Amino acid sequence: MTTTPVRPPSPRRPDHEVRQFADDPLRWFGGDRASMHRLPAPDLAALQLAALRMRFTELVDRLPVVGALAREQNLDGIGALDDAAQLLLPHTVYKSYPPSLLSQGRFDQLTRWISRLTTVDLGGLDTAGCDSVDAWLTLIDDHTRLRLAHSSGTSGTMSFVPHTAEQYSLLYEIVRHDTVPAGTPADEPVHVVWPSYRSGRSGIARHATAMFEQLSRHSPDHFHTLDPGHLSADLMLLAARVKAAGGRPGQVEIPAALREQRDRYLAGRRSAPEAMRRFTADLAERLRGERVVSLSLWETYYEWARAGLDQGLDGVFAPDSVLMPGGGTKGSVLPDDWAAQVAGFAGVPSVRLVYAMVELIMLSLVCPAGAYHVEPWIVPYVLDPDTGRPLPRQGTVRGRAAFFDLTADVYWGGFVTGDRVAVSYDPCSCGRTTPRVEPGISRFEDDDKITCAATPEALDDALEYLADAAL
């Protein structure tokens, strides 16, 4: 794609420009993906500050948890990017409801709780017919612009992040620019390989739907999945509870409606290796030499590659295919050359590692220098692990990662992660000027005990208010 000149700096951006940058950054940059990472650092910081001020003004009085936190700290405006560090929420805010609401199926109260985290009006939703988490999520999908992304439930409860349909469409319109050759007609479907369930509403499963819509252009013939079924939120929660009970299913009550789903799921897990072998062999026959785009977890890619290589299959797809492994090892043990094995099986020079998380509308593909550039609509923070205070935005700093997602127009986009990172603010040798997360990302062990820039008292008061509001 031809690079168009970056917009000249302006002492003050018009309000409509700031709004377009936050709501639709691809349009703001004239559809030029390269220009997104070429804006001079001072200009980008000024633009982000203007957008951050806009989000604060529009949301502080409409999101009770943010308003409570701001009042506790006497914060009535955003004068600098680092001021918003006082309003960065721990990721646990998205599961701050009483766990009994989920276990007892109190979806009316869960709706009341999530309504405190978004400006979308949920008052008209009738949850009387919801007998499962899946039914509740379907109700919200069908009647609002929200697309709640849930976590795996490994802690015994689930997080629900209130993204919107528009955010996922925006993200994958941008991903299309990253993965589809320039000049490809906008309506031309792309072969997508998704080595997992066809659909679901977990953080990663939401990406499957977006890829089907934005990359495969709703063409079933171009969307290739390992399992044609739906990944049930209820089953994920059940599995997490059984695991928490030491793997003894008898200690966890299983609703009758879930038993059949459970049995199908367990049968599928038992046949998973054979299913992966058949899936891989079928793809090699039908898509040999075709250009594909794929996103999955490191471990899934390795299992997929081994299923192919063990059958003598390699160099399966076109060399300009794009495979995007993300998520790290997730506790699994992979060989040092796992990525090379995946690339050899697929027939690509290398895989494109990606840095992403459920809470962010961002897929940062690794750059030629091996780093992950933060998208311009994401404001990165590196916090001192002990004090939670933001570290200087210069040179290379190390600490706890936090972000503010400026595309978040109906919920608060600022949160703290459990990632231990090094972020560089200097220009990269790849030519990009945006801040970058260096390789070697790890996790803090005290993931649920995050230190924020907010005072502990202010944060506790805000979260207690949120939990009480659900009752």
C-alpha cells in the first residue's frame, strides 16, 4: 500500500478529529496502515491526551465505578496522560460481582452489575428466560451492541469485558490490512483457518466470529474450523469448577441441561488427537498452496503442526500466508523450535507472533525487529511494581503493563495487567515511532493483587460499591 503523508501537527485538534481518531483510527489515518505507526511521538501523545480527556468527560459521570474512583482522589480532569494512571482499574473489576450470582443463575442481578460498567442501556432486557450463561450472553448479543467477552473461569468465576460489535469490526478491518495483500478487493473472502470451535463468546472465540465476518466475508467455504460447534461458556465454567474441586466431578453439582453437553464435550476431548489429524489432512488436500490467515494459541499451533508433520505433511499453504500465534505458553512446555516447526508445516518463512489480551482491542504483530508496537489508539503505561506509579515515558522502562484503550466509548478503557514488560519509547529500527513492548514478556505471580496508581482505599471503595450495586 502506498504510504500517504502523516497529517501535520496541530496545536489543538478539532473535536470531530479527536472523536474520529478514537472511534475509527483507520479512517483518521486515511486507511493507511503504515502511517498509524509513523506519527511523531509528541504529536501522537497530544492526540492521545485529547482523546483521553474526551473519554473522561463523557464517561466519568456515567460509569459509577470511575466516578467514585475520581471523586475519592479529587480528580476532576485529565491534564496529562499520566493523570489517568489514577483511574486504571485492576482486571478483576470485570469479575467483581458476588460469585453466587453466577452459580445461582441470577442473571437479572448480573445484568444490573454489568450495567454499572457500561453506558449501554440494559434496563429493558428481560432475563426471565435465561437458564444459562450462554442464554444470557445470547440475549445481550441479540438486543444490544455489547459483545461481552468472558474469561476461561479458571478462578471459579468468570470475567465479562463489555466490548462492542463495532470494536471487533474495527479491529479486524485493521487486521485485514495487516494480512491481506494490497489491491485485494474489499469484498473478496480470505481463507481463514481456525483450529478450534466455530464460535463462542470467550475472549479468543469472539475473534473467530470477527474473522469470519471481516476476513472470510461471511463465506462458510472460506472459514475452516477444527470443530463446527459452539464453545459453551457454561461448560468452560463447569470445567473450571471441577478442576477447582481437585478434579472430582462428584463434588460439583451438574445441572441436567448441561450433562448432555458435558458428555459431548468429553467425548470430543477423548477423540481430539484423531480429530486434529483428520482436520489437518483435509486442509492439506483442500487448501494446498492456498493463502490462508490464522490466529490461535501457541500450544494449539504446535499440536496442529505436529499432527501434520507426523503424517509427512509440510509446506502446506502459500508462503505469504499469515499465522498469528498469541498467548504465550499458558503453562505448557513447548520445544524451543516450536515456532520453526509450525512455520515448516505451514510453508511460511516464519510465524507472526502477536501480543494481545481480552481487555484490549489490539493485536500487535511482531515487527521485523522482534518487538510488539502498541497501536496508536492504545495508551501504554509501565507501572512501578511496588508503588503502582507510572514510570517515565522515555527510553526503555520495565515494570507492570497497563493500558488505556481509546476505542472504548461505552466502558472505561483503562486497566492494569499482570504482565511484566519492558517498553521502549525510542524509535524502532523497523521505522515505526510508536512505543513498543520488547520480547520476553512474563507474568507477575501476584496477578490478582495488582498495585494501581489509585490509592488502595479509593480502589477498595470503588470496587465495593460495584459489588454492592449487583445486589
